[in-house]
Amino acid sequence: MTQAFICDAVRTPFGRFGGTLATVRADDLAALPLKALLERNPGLDPSCIDDVIYGCANQAGEDNRNVARMALLLAGLPETVPGSTVNRLCGSSLDAIGIAARAIKSGETQLMIAGGVESMSRAPFVMGKAESAYSRSMKMEDTTIGWRFINPLMKAMYGVDSMPETAENVADEFGISRADQDAFALRSQQRTAAAQEKGLFNDELIAVNVPQRKGEPLHFARDEHPRSTSMESLAKLKGVVRADGSVTAGNASGVNDGACALLLASELALNAHDLQPLARVVGVATAGVAPRIMGFGPSPAVRKVLAQTGLTLEQMDVIELNEAFAAQALAVTRSLGLADDAPHVNPNGGAIALGHPLGASGGRLAMTAAYQLKRTGGRYALCTMCIGVGQGIALIIERV
């Protein structure tokens, strides 16, 4: 079996909800990292790209009708290049990397692009069709995040807890205290601030010029979700699920906008297109858990990918765990025997600080891990995240 290599990886800065990227259409946003990959790899013949796989969780607005195909056309790739959009909710772009890597490993393709996009600011409100003539019971649904058009049978069988409610469920079930959640969130903010100060995200970030109504476009080149805080400030925040709850806006990830893309190639394609590999995709696995504790999904997914690859957790030099909520992140790390403040787990912070544009977050984990391995000389990195409706996904890469 041939090997699949990550050769380059870029992303837009992540914008806050209603922030700098809120005026950028989702399909235009998705095209930006594709354009950047072509510019950064002038020896690459874009007509040789076998497929573009993009993850996207919403697909109800400007990201509808196969945003991967629309984005590649908007980016100027040849119309002969196909594209497919996949939806594994929060795990969509990590899944896209897995799909692309499997296609290369099987020998069916040689050159792939995987990535993802989410514009949560521009996610529309939608309305279902009337169930009877002259109906007066129309209901508007918000597509930004979470359940909509709920199946009564699904609700009866599994419940339809909101994402913050699932985090409270995890906190209760695994005994994660409010103080520990806030401490985890503060570390995320502090590590991200330090990484930004050192320019550690520079390799993966591309600048976005956002048109303004008047004057020159705004040059957007830095993630805008991180914020300065303290334990005292975090402790003052109220619970978002219930008054005495432990999940707050301060110890949860953001609602964000962003896009990412990674270039994957076989060994044959490396030589043909003068590409330099960053990392090898070793393996990827998914697992299911009860929807009400969806945040615990990474734990079985990690165990599954370690068994698949024959590796151990102790061999992982970098672990990028998506911080959907501090509660679920701590439940996962503790279940794996990792310290709350393990220095190799999210060494440059995570989604609590950087934000979580659903369809783009998994790709962000993979590229951040690959560049961290390159800087530190580590060998293996593990990327893992929880997924709504009760799933987890985990991917292992090796520096080459």
C-alpha cells in the first residue's frame, strides 16, 4: 500500500461570530485557502488534482449545493477537477483528510486536497414546508448550530440535548468541577496568546482582505477570538444551561467563521510535482457514544486509532484535542491518563481560545499538529475531536 503525505496546509484566521469574516460568503471563504495552496506551490499542476474533499457542517446557506465544488471553481482550479462535500458535523474536515488519505493509500488517487469551511455568522434561518393546506403553524429554525427539524422518535429514544447541555452531562457524569474547567480555559487562552506572540501560527495562516463599504479592504491576518482573561473573570460568568451549571461562555469554544485546506500526495506525486512532505497520515478512526455525552467521543476514537496503528499514547509527542468544552476535554484527557495541564496537549491553546468554525476545525488541528512536529522535531501527533449526535474521530500523523 502506498503512503499519503500532507505536503502543505493553510487556513484563514478564525473570525468571531458577527466579526471580521461575517461579510464574506461561505463559498468565497472556502475558496481562499485553495487559492493559497496553488500560490504556495507553483510547481503543482492543478489539473492533476484528483479530487477536493471539503467538510462542512451546516450546508443550509451559501455553503449549500456542494460547497467544495463551488469553492474550487471560484478559486480558479480547472473545471475538470471534481469536488465533494462531507458532513460529520464537527469532525468534517478531519474526516475529509481521512477520506483523501484512504484514496491515496488505495492507489486510486495521487493528489488530493482536503479541508473544510464554516461561516456560522452567515448560517441562515430556515422554514419547513407546511404539513397541511392553509397551515398557520410554520416554525423558523436557526441553522447556526445544534438540532433542527427534530424527529420525535429521535427525541424519545436518545434525547436532543443542546451542545452546552451535553457538556453539562459530561461534567456531571465524570465529576468535572467548574474550577477545573475554568483553569483549563485559562490555560488555553494563555497558551494561544503566547503562541501568537511567538508567531507560531504564521506557517498555517493566510491573510484575508475583507472589502469594506468605504476605503481600502481590511487586512485580516490574526485569529480574533482569543481574549485576555483571568480566573477571577471566568468565575464571574454565569452558566449557559442552568444558573448553577458549570458550563459558561468562558470555558466553551466559540461560534466562528473560517476555512482551511491541506494538500495530500502519494510518493509518486511528491516527485512529479516537486512537493515536500510535512507529515505522513498514519491512520484515522471514528467511534460512537451516547448522544447525550457526545463530548466523550474522542476517548474511544483514540483507543481505536491506537489499536489500528499499533502505536501507544506514550509515543504521541503532540496531541491536538479540540476544545469544544473544557468539561469534555478534561473528561477525555483524564480517561486517557493525561494530566489536566499536560504540556504536549494543545501546546498552543485550542478552540476555547482560537474558536471552532465547525467544518474547518479538524483541518486546523491537523495542520497545527504537523507544524508543531516540524518545529519541535517530534515524531507522532494525535488529533482528535468530539462530534455532535455522539461520535468521536481521531487521526495520527508522523513527521517525515
